[in-house]
Amino acid sequence: MRITLQEVSKGRAGQALPSMSLEFHSGAVRFALAETEQRPTVLGLIASGRMKPDTGRVTIDDTANPKELRRRIALVDAPDVSDPHPDITLAGVVGEELMFAGVGATPLHARRWLTQLGYNELAATPIGNIDPAARVRILCELAVLRDGVDGVVLVAPDRHGGSPDGWWRIAGEFADRGYAMLVIIGGSAAVALERMQEFEAINASGPVQPLVLEAPADAEPDPWVAEPVEAPENGDAPDDTRRVEAELAETAPDGPGFDEDSAAAPDPAAASDTDTTENGAAR
């Protein structure tokens, strides 16, 4: 499985996410740079098929299929979208994710699952107090429990502090298990990883085939090719930041959801694969 983002951006003049191209695939871990409070989440939503870019194209195995992308890629720990509330106990987070995975989700099931993973002593600890590396391990293990998940987009693990070698090593272990791993990080974490030569950290923003927007006249419409957005002449357009924040809010538990054709968000029929909840980890 290969996921390719070609010249994607969000917001007027790329304010929410500047134009970027990147690629990640099964059996490898890659990192992508995104800084400021909002951009890591926006990039994560686009890379996992949960938000339509304003420009550019997103494909899975060279095909634009956002529904398939949402089903196969889990969005993990994205701020304000899929990160667990810091005050919820680890057992509570695990129980909720076990429920979404369609397996036993009682407190007993949660503790048994944590025991198997070696974290039973942390069951009553608020997840906001969990070591960053352990947090990544637990949330990613919960993410891949879901049927059909073949990849993970992990958003901003560096925001929790600690050395990046812990969570990067864990992401690499998931790649060794065959998953496609994309880790969205800030510049400082990227510099640290690049200095740790033993990890051979590779930036996902490598050479990507140029985007071609023109298509034959008889071709079917591409479900995920976006043209550049121009501001109205009357100057009454809403602020882009507010618009993107509204889109992010619609992925929350009480949000109305998107129409799949216009916004590439989960439709009700696919809720078990794509919905988010306030405390969920993988969406």
C-alpha cells in the first residue's frame, strides 16, 4: 500500500496547511514536518482521508479513493480530533478503543489487554501522565486492532516531551510488522532524529511525481482532485482559520459529519471505521 499526497494545501494561500507533497508506504516509517498548533492535525486528517484538501490530490495505490483510505489508515493522537482527554484513565481509553475494535470492552477486558502488553500497573493512571513512548505504543496497538487497518498516521508525538528515539523506535517496529507509518513532527524532533543516524529517519517529503490536473474529456471525475481556491471579490469570505477549525469540529463526536463527495469525511455507514470520539485514539 502506498499513500501519496501531491501538492496538497488547505486554506486561502495555504494558511492552514502550505502546499506539500509526500509519500509513505507499507513496511516503512517516514516523518513529515508540520508546525504551528493547527497544521499537524490538518495534515493528519488529509493524509488519512478524513479531510479534503483545497488543492492537490491524495491517492492510495495511485487511485483517489478517500473512503478506502479512511478504512485502511488509522489517525492516532491527533490534537482536538482523536487524542484522548488527558484526565481519562488509561484503562478507560483502552476500554473505549476495544469497543470500537469490536472486541470485549469491559474494565476487566481493558486490564487484561494492558497486562498482555506489559502496562497493567498503569491502568489507573490518567493517560496525560503516561510516558510518551508508552503512550505511542499503547495507542498504536489499539489502532491496529481495528479490522482492515494497514497503516497509521501518528500526529505530533513530540508534543508530549521526552526524547524522540523512544516513539520513533516503536513506529519502526510497526513498520517492521508491515504497516505503513507516517509520523508528523516538528522541526526540532526532525533534527534530533536526523542526528541519530542509527534510526535512518527518512523524510516522507521526498521526490513525488508532479501533479497533473488535466484529464481526458471522457474521463470520470476524480473524487479527490481539488483546484486552487480564490477569494471572492466582495471580500466577504469567512476567515480561513475559522473555516478549517469548523471542519475539524465536524469530525468530533457531536459534529454533523461531512458529505463524502464534497468533504471526504466518514459517511454514517462507515462509522465503525472512521468516526471519532472525544477520548478515542485511532480514527
